[in-house]
Amino acid sequence: MSPGLTERFSPPVLATAFATFVAFLGIGVVDPVLPIIGAQMGASSAEVELLFTAYLVVMAVAMLVSGVLSARFGNKRVILVGLALVAVMAAACGLSNSIAEIALARGGWGFGNALFTSTALAVIVGLSTGGTGEAILLYEAALGLGIAGGPLLGGYLGGMSWRYPFFGTATLMAFAFAVSVVFLREPDVKETASPRDMLAALTNRPVFTNALVGLCYSFGFFTILAYSPLTLPNLSATALGLTFCAWGALVAVSSVFVVSWLTERFDPARVLVADVVGMGAVMVAAGLASTQTQLLAVIVVSGVFCGIANALFTTFAIQVSPFTRSVSSGAYNFLRWGGAAIAPVLAGHLKAEMGVHVPFYVAAVVVFVGAGILLVQQDFLLDAIDRNASAPSGAD
């Protein structure tokens, strides 16, 4: 391995990437056991979906303060508190005896994850010497591998008990905490952030536009991730885990390799437009699927579109914003997670009242709206990127 590559992926960067992997592993670990939890607790689809909605709502709101806290107390302290909180709340999920208790613990889990995720991206970018693009690719690779590994872990452990995936996640988070204590360090350049900065970012038109499109895409993303397991009641936890592991593997590969190949040949904004349109088409295909095999194929294939969108939206969130990385990431994630939080519980209600396919069609409409906004506003976003690139780098 060349010295340059070793420097770009220093131990603190790799430690943060590992913690990112474990943190996002915890998102998908619930997927394979959703039908089991619903069946054993006699919960409706909408009640089961609260496990995702509670997580996302709290995570979105916490994004507003995570950047401010990291600027005041330091990235390492905020990351460690986030990891510790997730470990405790994951264990609390495993000890819960009702949907309400699990949803409450998932809310605390979302708060811990918010403290970690926006701060982790800022740390990886701040400590990497290979540039923002390479740092974001590393972050997205860790994210994608976590999303792929979560369902696999959840399926394997969930085959024994729905509680075991939560205990497994708690153990891994505790290990990530220990690794971060030893290896993590602060970036050399300290970022500043205040509530006023966050408010300014939320009202900044390029930031808001990118986040609004990200919201529409994320609505479809969580329809696939959080709702589709409830449409496959005949699959075992292990089979669901393997399905979403394959989906997550495509997310990881696409967010690192496919997106790099595409953006080297085509304009990134136009790649994103085509990808979001493709995601909308996937939602339609999921609604039209008449057999379990067809739906499984659609779920897995959607991972390609999800991976490309994840990487490009994350890159745009930093590039279109004139604010610091932590503020930019926090504002973007607040808007997109807040909107996406509606998707799981709404899908549960639509399934009960209008049929199993309707949530996919609703998601398709929302995603196509996002594609339309992006198509109209892509030149505006590119202009914002050019302005920020040519401006003095005071934000960083």
C-alpha cells in the first residue's frame, strides 16, 4: 500500500468509518424481525412501523443540535455519547415487552445515531487528506456495508429470537465505542456552529432545494426498507435478512464504484435526475409485482438506485451549502429524515385501509415529484456549487 493511501486512510479516519458501519448496521437490523414482532405482540402494520418512524423523527430533530454540540464540546465527545446512547437503547429494545416500549427506545436510538452520523461525516472529511470526494466515498462505503450487514445479522439472530438482533447491535456498538475511544481524534480545523447558523442553513435556498429532493427520494427509500418486509409474511427472518443483505450490498457497491464510474462520464446532476426517475420506476414496479419472487427481485434491484442517490445527495449537501460541513449535514438530514419519517407509518395505514400495493404507488408519486423538482432546479444547484467552490474557504 502506498504511503499516500495510508495517510488518506489514517487510523482515526478508519475508526470513524468502522463506527459508521456499526451505526448504520443498526438501521437494518430490525427489518427481518418486523413481521415476528408484529405477530408476537398482536400489533398492526402501522404500529409496527412506529419502530422506524419514532427513530427517524427523533433523529431528524436531533440533527438540528448535533452540529452545534460538536462545535461546542468537540466531535469526539459527541460521537462517543452518540455511540454509548445507541448501545444502551439497543439493549433496551431487546428488553422491551410492548411496541410502545420498543418505539420509545428506538426514539432514543435515533437521538444517539443523530449525534453520531452528522458528526462522523465531518470528522472523516476533516481528517482525510485525499479530498472531500474521496472522504465521502469512504463514508458511503461504510454506510452501505452497514446497511447490508444489518439485515444479515438481524436475520441470523432473529431466527432464534426477535430480541437477539437488538442485543447483538448493542454489543457491536459498545465495541465501536471502545475503538473510538482509542483511535478517534479531532480534525485539525475546528468548525463553528450555532443555532443561528442552523436556521440560516434551513432557509438557504440551495440547501433547502437539495434537501427537499432528498426528502422525496428518502420517502421511497424507507418504503422499501421499512415497509416491504411487512408485505413478505411468508419469509423467515433468515430469508428476509438475506434479501436485504443483497439489497444493502448493491447499495454499498453502487455508492462507491457505480457512482464513480457514472460521474466520471456524465454530469453528476443529470446522473442524479436519471437515478431518482429510476427509483420512482422501481416503486411502480414494486406496486405492480404480483408474486413474492417478483417483489423480492424489485427490492434487491432498488439497491442500485439507492446507492447512487445516497452518495450524490451527500456530496451535494456539502457542495451546495456555504456553511460548515456539520451545519450543512445537519440541516440536510433534518429536512430529509423529517419528511421520510412519514413514509413507514403512512405505509402501514395505507396497507390496512387501501391494500398492500398502494404504499408503493404513493411512494412512486412522491419520488417522481422529487425528480421533477430536481430536473427544474439542477442548473440552480450547479451554480451554487460553482459559487461555493470559488469562494474563500472560510467555512471549513
